Amino acid sequence: MTASAALRLPEEMLNARPGDKDERSTHFVFEHKLFTVPSVYFAMTADRKPAFHITYGDLCASIETRSLRRGFSIEPESPDDRMLRIVERSLRFVRQIRPNDSIPREVLDGTASWAADERHLVTAHGRLTIQLASWMTGSTTAHIRRDQIASLANSPTVVQRVHGVIGEIARRIGLEPGEKHVITDRIAAFAKEMSYVEAVRERLEVTREIEQKAARLFAIYKTDRVVGDSLMRVAVLMKAPLAAFDIMFSAADQNSADIVGICQNYEEKVAGLRRTRDDLFELYMFWEPILEAWQTVPIERCKAAEETVRKTFQFLARNYPLQTTWKRS
């Protein structure tokens, strides 16, 4: 149904009481009666535009939030307009938002509303530990495999170097000899922030499996003109996003290599890392349905494999046409 048709809502849909205004600081609370209609929610459209979705009997519509403002006379800078802006920002972090849901913590205070595992914290702290040990040489941890980081960070050589470097960094940023703990505290806190980047890095590494599984399926379907051709196109189109992921994570690793900057300008560095975390998590959410499909697809001639190939090709062709990279709307 078109947006214009959706604007003519039945009166009985608009007779509920608005939510408590006192919750506006932490919840999606609106004043207009439209937002009290049962079963309404906000979500991205297929072309990644924030929209208001309505299901009521035979009425089923999605209205982009910018059109929603015009259609229901939501004035600029009104409480509902400001809340819609928060909705638009929040859809980077959740797939659906219903009136009175909690506002994501990313929008409220900058922290993450999802959890990284302990292994991601161990990896992040290991990266920073190795970076501390190699601070004098200026080398990075980008070339070290993730499964090697923990053992290398705990090696006697690295531990010994770290003890010597911490004192030098403390002196360089103007701390007193008895304040070396400030360095270790900031490194530990920064590692916790970094653990979210490590978590997304691990999740997006599944894209490498798509490349491998597609190659195995091509060996099965190479004589099939339709599926085989789609698999060849998937192989070509996968190159751009994989290269883009490498660039994004390399940039994150370079940022974490600035040990002195982390210790001296901690808040600024954390703010930058959180922006990177949010960009990467939004990218992961964008890919998640495709990643999940490939995790369970049988590597054999079957309808499930053919449907996964078809959806993957359409996803890549739409979002990663040749010589174009993914970007946030």
C-alpha cells in the first residue's frame, strides 16, 4: 500500500492514550496517537530508508519517516520530531523499534548495547600488550593471526618489554614515577572498548567462508548455466566487500597502535574507536542475513543452495556493483 493510502487511518486506531513523557530520556515515547496503534514499528526499508510500518487488518504499509512527518503534521523540533530523529539514529543498532522500547545505549551514552565475549577482550588486550612491547620500533599487530595473539602477549620476552615501556610512556606524557598504574588502567579500559571491534571482526570473517563455499558449489554447478553463472558473478562481486573489510579493520588496528595517544588523549581515542565500532556493527547487521544463510547451506545440488546463491548474487549486485563500495546511508 502506498504512503498516501496509509495516511487515512481508521479513527479507532488513534484513540489510545500517549505514553509517559517522563520516559523520553530512555525510551521511545511519542505524543501523537498514531504511535499508540497496536503492532506498529520502525525498521529499515529494502533500500535502507528508516520507515514506520503499520499492520492493521488488511492495512499493511510502510511510510518513510520523512513522509511520516509531513503526513501527520509532526512539526520540526517538536518532541515527536526529535524522537523520530533518535529512531533514525537507533536503527543502525537494532532491526526493529516499537513505541516505548528502550533507546539503544549507543545513542544514550555511547556504550554498546550488545555483548562481546571474554575471548574478544583477551584478544584486544593481547593486541595492545604486543603493541606496547613493540612501541619503540613502531610495528603493529596487523600481521599477527588472532589465534597467535594471546600466547605471544604472554611470552616472557613481551612481558619484560612491557614493564620497561610503561615507565617510559608515563614519563613522556608527564606522569609521576608512582603513577605508572594510569597507563595499565587506560590500556585495560581501552582493551574493553576494542573487544567489540574484535567481536565484529570475528563475525565478518565468515564472509571468507562464503568465498570458499561458493567455489565448492561452483564445482558442482559449473555445467548449470544459471546457477553456475551466478556463482561466477558472486566470486567477482565478493572481492570489493572483502577488500573494504580489510581496509576498515586495518584502520582500526592503526588507531590502536598509537599507544601514547591512547594514554594521553584517552577520551578522544575512545570516542573514535566507538565510532568505528558502530560503523562495523552496522555493517555486520547489514550482512547478517547472508552470513547466516551460508552457515547452514548444504554444499550439494539442492534448492536451498540455489536459493542462497540467488539471494547472495542479488545482495551483492544491489549493494556492491563493480567499482562501488558499501556505505552507510
